[in-house]
Amino acid sequence: MLESSPGIIAWSLVTSISLLSAGLSPANTFWFNILVYAGSSQLAVMPLLAGDYPFWTVWLTALIVMSRFVIFSAVLQPHFQRYSFWQRLGIGGLNTDMSFAKFIEKFPSPENPQGSQVQLLYFMGMVLAHWFFWQIGALIAIFGGSYIPSSWGLGFAGPLALIALIIPAIKHKTAVISALTAAVTCALTINLPYRLTIVCSVIAGVMAAVLVDKQSQRKIV
């Protein structure tokens, strides 16, 4: 995770600065990152918390933003199905966008000659490193965030790092069509409330991939 660590730290830094700007104390910001550990969700719900919105809107917004991990978990399930429910719950709880992208690039199929233990160790090494770098970014924001000028544009560092990981993984027709469909859907639904654009883009990308795969299977038959 060293190659993506600058992006992770910058993303965490911007998220924590947003929490502090919304009125959270340094201590609460620290524990927010420890207990919640979901940058996109934290950024989405903080304006609602600061605006004293009803809690159901906060929960709904967080659920919508994090719904993409349902898809991620479904993809990872075959890799870790031999483990107990509680073990899989821990694995899923530490999963991140970057870790998921790198893991699937390394292990596109659950069948691994080296065994599932290697997959678990590889995955846990990534997610724990990601968690460590995220906390570093939070601590930098808490102790020195006020000295970092907003003109640096650090908020875009995280998405850029994620894009750099995803693009090399788009290697075949299904992935290309799925990515393009999700991108177009995102552009068309960007103004929807409660970050619904994320849900729409994920659903559209998955449906496009399924349709392309079915069409390819029909041609083979």
C-alpha cells in the first residue's frame, strides 16, 4: 500500500479537517476516525450533523453512500467463504475501495494455487496498512491541519489515487462497458440528494456488466 499511501493520507487529512471545521473537537475527530472509519460517509453526514438534521436522514445518507460495499462484499465472498460469519464480518468491516481494487487485481479468481490463507494474509496486510495510513492523516489534521492552505487541493488526492488503481484493472470488454456506464450514470445523476448518484452508478455499472456477460455467453452457445 506504499504507492497509494500519499493518497490515503491526503484523503484522511481532508476528511478530518472537514470534521474539525464542522465543530467536532480534536478528541471527537480522533474517535470518529477510529470508530466510523469511512471517509466518504463521514464527509456526507457531517453537514447533516452540523445542520441538526433528523438522525434518520444521517443514517439513510450513510447507508446510501456505503451501499457500494454490498457489491464489494459479494465479489469477495467466494474468496473468504471458508471462514466463519464473525471472521468474514471483520474482513468486511476493514475493507476499503483501494484495498478491494488491489485485491481483485491480484486475485481475480477465488481459485488460488497458493491457497486461501495467502489471500487472507495479503488482504489483511493491505487493509491494516490502509487503516494505519488513514489514522496518520487524521493525526496530521488534528495537530497541524490549520497550517495547510486549501489552495493545495488535497481533497482530490484520494480520488486520484483510487482512479490510478482502478484504470489498470479495466482490461476486458465487460469491465470497459461497466466503467463507462457507471461514469455516464454518475454524470447524469450528480445532482441527486443524499449522494444517490453513488447508488445509481453502482447499480448501472453492475447491470451493464451482467448484460454484457450474458450476451457473450449466448454468442458462445
